[in-house]
Amino acid sequence: MATSTSGETTNARPVEAYDVVVIGAGFAGLYAVQRLARLGLKVLAFEKGGDVGGVWYWNRYPGARCDCESYYYSYSFSQELQQEWDWSLRYSEQPEILSYLGHVADRFGLRDHIRFDAAVTRAHFDEATSRWRIEASDGSRVEAQFVVSAAGCLSQIQWPDIPGLHRFKGDLWHTAAWPHEGVDFSGKRVGVIGTGASGVQAIPRIARQASHLTVFQRTANWVLPAANRATSPEFDAWVKTNYDAIREQCSNSAGAVPFDLPTRSALETSEAERRARYESLWATGGMRFFTAFTDLFTSLEANETAQAFVRERILATVHDPEVARRLIPFDHPIGVKRPPVDDDYYATFNRDNVTLVDIREAPIQEITADAVFTTEHHYELDDLVLATGFDALTGALLAIDIRGRGGVSLRETWGEGPRSYLGLGVAGFPNLFTVTGPLSPSVLANMPTAVEQHVDWIADCIVHMRERGLKTIEATEAAEGEWVAHSDEVVSGTLYPRAGSWYFGANVPGKPRKFGVYLGGFAAYRERCEAIAKDDYAGFRFGAPAN
Ligand code: N01
């Protein structure tokens, strides 16, 4: 019970004061807490889940794992941490990544700063005090000088709007809200809607358990083999000896990954050499496939050589030519929609207990208590899995009632798509930092590297302000406008606009079409952020010194 300023007794909790409120306790939130608390700041993180982990806490579907190799999809901030942690697989699975994040939380004493089962519901900037007033779903009321959003790029679930979905009487799961106790599909007739990265990972595992699996595919995706395997002691030792150089390579690359860069155009390479290069990278596995040539993302003709190679692989793997035809993408170049990385996906369609239904040719009309009806057939099911993705990049932030100067909401400000300066700050929203925010390299960079770069920049900025007694920092509209225009220009020089992807918000009905990721490359972006900080945070405006 608390007493309000008018003297009334209310059930509202008293307002607590912090220096920084962090939203989320995944990769980004954990590092933000670690880094900012180490500066001596009073930090509180709100996490809507019951524990740390972010996407790795929620996405527990069978087969969930990362499409970046674990040795670099990990924090670099602590020598001890990177030397003491061993990954069991080249691409570790969700339980191992989650236990890594739990270990980080324990090792650095981060849990004391985190309030779990508490989603931030509102954050309003109070112009009179230049502080944020924050409320959370557990009744917490907090005020803080800074809000650091680490709410995640792929954390707001996108539920499909399919007539009758609510009437389905069997078990209904979304890959991004998977039950902690797991799901046993043995003896069940299961349907999966969605063939993005989540569906592609789950489908082979579910097929091995279910009595029958029906896959409802709206858009075929280009799927690359992971070539996943156990890590070897030799590789582990090599990584640990060379970690500094590996991290350095990440820092200086376009994707924040330690890959050797391509030097040749696909079009200036002979057919035989080109094939050899694709074959070798296909065997290597994963996203390294795109290091084949320099022009795969800028020249349709070059990209078509890669498409032709993968098309052949699909035809060689899938026995039924009609099923193979349906699995071959026809509407977008390879790579410009996030290509799922998995093993056994195409071969899974050779199993007798798997049916592929093309719902572009015969769309789903409705879902009843026990079946999915398309325009051609109906499919009786015991369980239904939705692998329908996320309201990406902006969804998690817009789910919160965020208001900046003049009470203007972020939703209104982003009414025509996200606007941001560097993906770090939004004009009109002082002291709000967005880790891997829209229009930063985010999902097109290796996330832990991108997270560390952003959090370090934010921490340095806060130190800079504290040393000078500055109260607020805010992106100027001019700098923001220039950044948005620059980001758009970079995208227009690539093949990305040729796909209706979640990068553009195209998967969410009614969402404005705006490419939400900065494509100028992580290394160049990092250098620009550093130069801006050195230039007294050019493009940002500082508020009056505190009294
Ligand atoms: O989501 P998606 P995701 N009716 O949006 C279909 C990361 N991730 O969760 O393409 C029928 O890619 C939709 O069809 P269409 C990774 O960055 C990483 O799979 O819109 N179908 C599509 O097939 C990834 O890109 C990892 O025509 C509907 C699917 O559902 C991102 O998360 C693992 C539908 C959604 O695919 C998102 O992946 C998992 C409807 N109403 C995720 N609505 C790794 O690290 C949607 N679909 C490997």
C-alpha cells in the first residue's frame, strides 16, 4: 500500500528510482546489465520470461539452434568466460545456449539486477524531470534517467490470422512459445504451418516422432545444410588460443563473422570453378555459402548461379519430382530472405509419413476442431504447430506504450516505418537507447558482436554525460533523417527489395514496408559509431547540464 501525493491510499507500489532501466534479459539485456552495473550505475532489468535467455528462453521447439557457429556466437567481453566455456556442437542447440546464458548470469551476479515475469508495459518520458517513468506487468513502478531497450529483434510473436484457428481442439503450439516440458508427438497426426527457419528446424525432428506430419508451405525457402557436428578438442584448443584474432576478424567484417571474404565475381569465374566453389562451401555448411562470390547480393545474374546450384541439390535429394518442384523457391533470390540452415530438411520429404501441402496453390480456408481445410482437401490433425514467425525488428518495442517528448508515442512516430539515428536513438525520445535497434546492422550481423558494440557505445556515452553533468541525449531530426535516407539508399543497391521478407515487415498484415536493418556492413557501421562519439556525439543533442 502506498500514499499518493493527494494523500489517498492506493494499491500502487511506491516508485523506485534507478539510473538505468534495461528492457529484456537475453544476450543484449544481460550484457547491458553487466556493463552498466560495473560502471557503478543503479541498474534494473525487466524480463517478461521466468528466467534469462530471451529468444533462447522462449524458442524451445525440437531442433531449435543457432545458424551462427557457437565459437563466435558468444560473448567476447570476458577472457575468463570464453576460455572456460566449452561448446559441444558446431551449432549448439537451444538448451546449451540457454545454459550458457544462465552461466553468464550466475558468473557475473546479474540475476540480482533482473526482475523476472515482469514485462515493461509503459515507458513515458517526463520532460519536467528529464527522467523516464516505467511500469511493468508485475505492478513495478520505476523512474530512471535512461532506458536501454534490449527487447530483441525477433521476440514479438506473429500469430496467423486464419479463420477458425481458435476452434482447433487439439494441442496448438507456436514455435516461439514452446512449453518447457517439451511436447511428445508420438503416434500423433501433426500439422506445421510455416517453413521459415523455425519450421525448417522443427520439421525433421517432428517427422521422426509423429505418426504423420503435414507441412503447410506458403513460400518455399532456400535451405542450406548446417553440416552440424560435435566440436573436436583440437578445434576447441585452436579457438581458445586464437580468440583475440577471431574476435578482431568479427569486428572488422561486414557480418561480424570470422569468415574469409570473397574476392571474385561469380560472373567472372568459369562454370567449372564456380561449381567447385559452391560444392566446397555446401560441404562446409552454413552461411559461409555466401562467401562464394562478391556479387551474390548485388547482381541477379550472379545470384542465379547460386540458385541453380541449390535447385540441383533439391532435385537430387527429393525423390518425388512434384514435391521437389514445390520445394524450389521461385519468387526470390537466394539469401535475401534469411535462408534457414539445417540438416535433413529436404530429405525429410522422402519419408512416407510426411506430406507437403502447397498453400499458395491451394490456400488454407479455415481450421476446424480437428482439421485444416484448404481449397482442395482437408487434413485431419491431432496437433498443430505454428511456425509463423515474428513481428520483427519493431514489434517488441511497439508492444510497449513508449512516449517521448510532448507525450508523442513511438507507435505514432514510426507510423510509416521505423526511424532512428544509427539504430541507437530516436529523435523526440531522449535517453532512450535501442540495442540492435531498427536501422542498425542487428540481425544481419552476428548478434553477440553487434550487442557488445552497441552496449559498449551506450556505456561510453553515459560515462561521457556523467563526467560532464549532462542530463539528456537525443538524436536530432536532421541526423535521423540523413541516416534513414542513407540506410534506404544502401538497400536499394542490393537484391533485398526483391523479396517480401520480415526485414521489410512484409510478413505482418498492415505493417508499413520499410527495410529495418542497416546493410552498410558491421565494420563500417562500427567505425562510424566510433567517429560520431569522438566528434562529441555529432548528430545527437545534449540537454542542459544538471543543477
Ligand atoms: O519465421 P519466418 P521463423 N499462413 O517469418 C509462414 C530467426 N531464427 O520463426 O514466407 C500460412 O521466417 C511464412 O510464409 P511466407 C531467423 O532470423 C533463426 O521461421 O510469409 N503461412 C513462413 O514460411 C529467421 O529468419 C533461427 O509466405 C504463414 C513462416 O510462416 C527468423 O528468426 C531459428 C502465415 C514464417 O517464417 C524468423 O524465423 C529460428 C499464414 N497466415 C528463427 N503467416 C536460427 O538461428 C506466416 N506464415 C537457425
